[in-house]
Amino acid sequence: MRLIMDKRALAELFRGRLLELVTRSGVTHSAFAAGIGIDRSALSQLLSGDSARLPRVETLLNIAERHAVALDWLLGISLASTGGI
């Protein structure tokens, strides 16, 4: 059976995992954002709990590749953080 998650729940899970990556990276928000190809204000919006906003596919791919995590983990489909993009 497939688990279906609403957009708000998905955004909340993504936000938590993104924050984990930002913290683990040990760099400033500006440096993290630059490393994934967005500006600091876009990163702030993604980390804000005010909306159910999710990033573009290109940004998701950049995050996964740059920080060596699986897209499945980043989007909450898998509990394993590694395993390729």
C-alpha cells in the first residue's frame, strides 16, 4: 500500500531534513544557498514554516548531489539518507 502525504506534511518533512543538512554542513545559510544554486532569501523561504513551498526539481537535485543524500530521503519517501540521487 502506498502512503499518500499532503503537500503541507511533505513540506514540513522536507523542511526538517533541509535544516538537518544545513546544520550538518557547518556553513552559513548564505554559503549553503550558494552551494545549491539559490540565494539566501530563497533558502530562508524554504526553511520557513509559513508555507507549503517546495523547491524546483533542479534545486532538489542540487541539494541531493551536493550533500550526498538520496532524493527519496530528502522528500520523506525513505528513512535512509544515502543511496544515490
